Amino acid sequence: MKKIDPRLLLAIAATGLVMALWLVLMATIVWSTLGGAEREAVGGVLAPRMALLALGWVFGLGIVAVVLQQLHRRYVGAPKRLLEETRVVLAAATPQKLKPRGTAEMQALAIAVNELADQRDGLRADMADQVQQASERVQQEKNRLAALMAELNQSVVVCNRDGRILLYNQRARQQFRQLSQGAGAAAGAELIGIGRSIYAVLDQQLVAHALERIHQALGRGVATPSAQFVTTTPGGHLLRVQVAPVRESADDAAGNGPGTEAVSGLVLMLDDVTASVQEEAERDQLMHGLTEGSRASLANIQTAVDMLGYSDLDAAMRERFLGVVRDEVGAMGRRVTDLAQRATQRLKTRWPMEDMLGADLVTAAQRRIAQHCDRPVTLDAIDTSLWLKVDSYTLLLALTYLAHRLVDEFEVRFLQLRLQPAGKHAQLDLVWSGQAMSNETVMSWEMDTMRFGNERSPLTVRDVVERHGGEMWFERERARHQAFFRFMLPLASVQGALETPLGESGFSRPEYYDFDLFQKSDVGSALDDRPLSELAYTVFDTETTGLNPAGGDAIIQIGAARIVNGKLLRQECFEQLVDPGRGIPAASIPIHGITEDMVAGKPRIGEVIPVFHAFAQDTVLVAHNAAFDMRFLQLQEKDTGVVFHQPVLDTLLLSAVVHPHQESHRLEAIAERFNVTVLGRHTALGDALVTAEIWLRLIPLLQEQGIHTLRQAREAAQKTYYARLKY
Amino acid sequence: MTHKILIADDEPNIVISLEYLLQREGYAVVIARDGQEALEAIARERPALVLLDVMMPHKSGFEVCQAVRADEALAHTKILMLTAKGRETDVAKGTALGANAYMTKPFSTRELVQKVAELLGETPA
């Protein structure tokens, strides 16, 4: 039943009182006009009927009450309801309408409120639309940038002022993989990763110095300042690093003078120059050999010749001096021959050549020749494994030019291409059959500048061949009635080492960047007081030979994934099988699926732990039932000298904090509760990924319980019942 | 008085000629085949002049030159550096380390003889 408004009761009571007073007043006035006898008569008449009077009063009051209540409902209750309903509309996130009710005025009011609400909803939708569009645009731009970076054939790393990596591309990843010392375990992921520090690879002082030079350049008003340095990596590679600043946008920096423009991050372009520096050094050595070596010989010869000029020389001395001359001339001849040989090998890199798969070159040549000469070109004996170091444009030009003249001047009908290895070179043949032609004719072609169709080149075929440090000649195969031009071309030294394996570049590209880290700064609050949502985590799991670390059980696999800025980075994973140096109990194999064959030849735990430690640097460790895994890691501390100082969080304990009334906190049970899809369960990496997903869902639930910081999470975990379990 | 000259060079092909040449000019000639030998010969024989090759095994000509200049007792020893290193920086280094003259290979024997006489002519006989 609805509560009655006390004001209504008060109003009814007041009316009753007024009615009673009014009755008494009228009675008193009438009473005062009566004489003594009349008073007695009236009193006598009224006295027995007092009850009737009172009843009349009550009845009257009843009528008044009903009328008042009606009035109250209509004029006080209705606005109140309208108020409540209006408040609902006010708070509603989705559009809502009032029902016009009651008096004409109330209805009009409701309609006016509805109009206001409509207006508000319209504006709100509009704004949401704009925000949506804007963020879509931003996202699109980010994706475009990330895609661009990913396709670049140069290593690019972008980091914020603290040296935390925000973006890196495929090429950078491959380069870091080469630099990584850990034998394949993390594949460079311990060096490069979103949110990781670039200073793991580059000396902080060098970067700071580069930044200082950029600031100086900015101070001088240089429009596009950049700095560059060369450094050696722990693995002994030479890296040339170009540094360019990421400046705050012009709007943000407005009002600041030149030079005070803030630098919010750095773009680093990395180049492994180990090979080219080595080439440079070898070239120097060649030059050195040519000059100083020859000088000494020349001096010896000249002096001996001078001595031979003396007329009083006896026969024995003359013979000795002649011997010196013969000796030195012979030595110089050998030196020059040797140098010439090495020079053609080494100096071929002068013209910028590209590494190209031989098969690709041949296919391109086939297409081009067929197109320009209108003759079918077949392929024969193509070695598809050959990588060439060529300037493909001029080489294709030369091949097409020769084919063109063959067709034009000798009406050759069929052409064929062959590609075979020949020692340190590859031989590329342009083969034809047909009318005989003189060597002189054909070989004169190589000295003419190349002209055919619309193509004009100042180069001759000879120039092209020399550019490659190669050779070219004309040869006949009488038995097969064929003739061919043979090109000797240099092979690429590293056969496509940095070719991107197919499939790797295509997927989940966006995980390579996180521009939100631009705003993040490490300085200030200690790890313990940082919000859980901001921290970087290494979520890991181990597979072991058994449950008793103290009793000799050992790790056979470690898997780990990273969470940075609230995102699980599936591409920056760590997965490594470990040779436990002992047998794997048959009973445990169905659980983890790892057999002794699988771990044979894998690194020992002593090699894996330092790499894993580097992978987990500057992060919080997360594991399900972390005490168990940590115990295994800690048992290795003495042998490896690697101590895990990182804070540790346990999803088992924290699940118990969030859901104290659940019976099971096993990984599967929690995953089911949180609706996490379990893939590859019971591989270390599979479990680590599931744990990571669970952890991401636990963070907001912990926040609801007022657990925001790392410190609070650790304290809460300690209080739960499960924390008392010890391994 | 006959001046004594030390030829310090590891290449026999030039030593033959230089030895013959200088003996013909009337000097007493001593030979050393490497840097270490050269230092010992200088201390023992006290030559008036050393023809010093820069590139030698054990001790380079530069090192020998430095060692000689560090020894007060050998202060009067003239040093003529002979070298295939023709860069300006090498010449500068040689003279900075105390060589009296520097000749780049190949050189003419006439000039060499002249230079030797010049260097020895300055010493009071």
C-alpha cells in the first residue's frame, strides 16, 4: 500500500479542527443571543443529540478528506510522479519518453520534457557519431602507419622518451633475432617487444648523446634534425643507428619558441653494417697491398738496378743483383695477379646490387623478351636455388637488347634461357638456334649502346657486365645446332637470409605497435603503487617432470606471453623445450605430451633461464599457482646466478579473492567461468596464454573490490586461504 | 775517420744493394734483420747513422726510433727512416718520433747517398 503523504493528513486534520471551531463559534454566538428559558429549551433539545452533531462533523470531515485527497493526487502527486519519471529520463543512457497524463498543464509539461530529452538524445547521438568517426580515422591512420612500417625493408623502431618501444617492424624483429644471443629460445623477443626498453640493445649514453645533438639542432632552428651513430652489440655486430625525433604536434608546441619544442619520442632506423664495414676493410687492405707492397719491391729493384750500373762490378755481385731483380719482378707479378683476382671479387659491390632469386630474374627476363621481341621464350635447366647479386634493371635491359638484335637481324624464331651454378658464379645463357653468324658480328653488339623499341640506354652490354664484375661471351654448340650468349654473374653471399618467411608478415600486424605508450612515463611512482592496468606482465607456465622440485623433478618446458598496456601480445612469446638432464616419467607424458626424444639436444635449464630472465625484465611475473613454478626457478638460482627479483602474482590466489565462494580455482575451471577459449592446453605456452586471458579478466574484477595497485593485489592474495599452501 | 752505418731491414733483397752501395762509398756497414736485432746492434756498435725500415718483425722502425731517442747515450745517432709507407701521416709520425730524415720507397740511390753524407757531414768528425 502506498504511504500517505503526511501533508495530506495534516491538511485533513486542520480542516476538521477548523470545522469544529466554526461549529463551536456559531453555537456560542447563537447561545449568547438566547435568553435563560430559551437556553434551557435549546440545551434540552440538543443535549441528547450531541452524538448526531458529532456524527455530522465526522461525515463532513469525511467529505472534505475525500475532496482533499483527490485534489492532492491531481495537483501534488502527479508532479511528483512526473519528477521521478523525468529523473529516469535524465539518467537514461538510451532514449526514453514520458507518458503525458493528468491535467492539461501536466500533459503540456510532459511533452516539453520529452522535447528536451529528444534534443539531448539527438546531440548525444551526434557526438557519439563524431567520436566514433574520429577514432575510426585515428585507428585507420595507425593501421596504415603500422602497415607501412611493416612493409619497409629497413629496421624501424619507435620509442618514447624513456626508451620504451612503441612500434617496431618485421625487419627490426628479424634483425634483433640475428643479434639475439639466446639460441632461438625467445628469437629476439627478449630484446625487442612493445613496452620493452631499447637500452637492452643500445647503450643508453649513445642514445642520450644523439638526443642531445638533436636538441642542439632544434635550438639552431634546423627543420628536420637527426643524428646517427655506430655501435657494437653484445653479439659483436656493428649497427648504424639513425635517430630522428618525434616532436609534439605543431598545435601542442604553439607558443613555445624554437628549440623548446618538446620531443615526445624517437624514431630509430637500424642498419647492420657489419658486412659492409668488413668489405670496406678488405678493400682498404687491397689498396694497401697494391701501394705499400709494390713500393717495397720497386725500391728493391731500383736499388739493385742502380748497383748494376756500376762498371766496376764483379761477376758474382752482378749475378746477385740480377737475382734480386728477377726475384722482385716475379713477386710483383704474382702480387698483381692475386690482387686483380681478389679485387674483381670484392669490388663488385661498388654499384648497389640487390640480392635476387635467380628464378625470379629468369622469369622476368622471359616475360620481357617475349613482350619486346614477339617470340616464344622457353626455360630450361633453371637452378631455382640460386641467389644472384645483380642490378636487375640493366641486366634485363642487356638480355632483351641482345634478344632483340637476334630477332631483328637474324630472324631467330625460338629463344631459351638457362641458369646454372658455375663455381662462385652463376651462368645465365640466352640460347637460340638458327642461321649461322660470325663471332665478330655478334661480339660487336656488346660494344654498341643499347637501343631497341622505345628503350634507350647510354650503357653497352659490356658496361652492364662490368658493373656486375662478371663476363659475357658467345659460344656455339654445333652438335645441337645452337648458339648462346653466356653471362657469368656473381652469386649473393648471404642467400636471402633476411627473406621474410611467408605467412609471418601477414597476420596480426597491429600487435607491433602501441602508441598509447607515448603518454606513459616510468618515472615517479614505484612499481608497487602503479595501477594493475598499467603494468607490463610476463605470464608464464612451466611443464615439469613431476610435482616435487626438491626431490629432483625438473623443468622440461617454459612458455610465456607478455601483457603490455592491458593488451596480450601474442606475437611476443617465449617457448622453449628444456633438456632436464634426467628421464621423463612415463606417467607424466600424457599430461604434458613431452617425450624424451623431444627434449634431446635442447638447451639445458642453465642456458634457458638467463634468456627467460631477460624476456621477463621490467615486468611483473604472473602464473597460475605461481609458487610452484617459482620454486623450480629459484632452485636454479645458485647454479645460474640469475635471481628473479620481479614481483609475482598468482591467478589462483587472486581468483580466490574475487570469487571466494567458488569451489575450484583450477585453471580449467576459471577459464570456463570467464569463458576463455582453451587452446593447446598443457603446453607451457598454451597454459600461459590461458592464464594471461584470465589475468586480463581478473584485473577489472579486482578493481571492483577496491584492489587497484600491485601492492593491494599482493596483500589481498596473501590473505586468502590458499596462500597458506606451500610447496 | 770511417763512419759506421747500421742497415736495419728485414728484406735481404734491399740489404744486398744497400750494403754494397754504402761500402763502396767508404762506410763501415753493419746489418740487422729485425727491430730487436737493430736495437742490440745500435747499443753494441754505436753506429753514426741508422738506415731504419719501418715495417720489421718483432719491433717496428717506429718503436726502434723511439727507444733510441729515449736513451741519452745514443743521442748522437742519426736516424734515416726508409719506408714503403708513403702517407703524410707516416712521415709526420717518423719525424715526430725523432727520425732525422725520412725517405719513401722507392728512392734513388744517388739521393740516398747524398742524404747520408749530409746527415753525417753535420757531425764533427
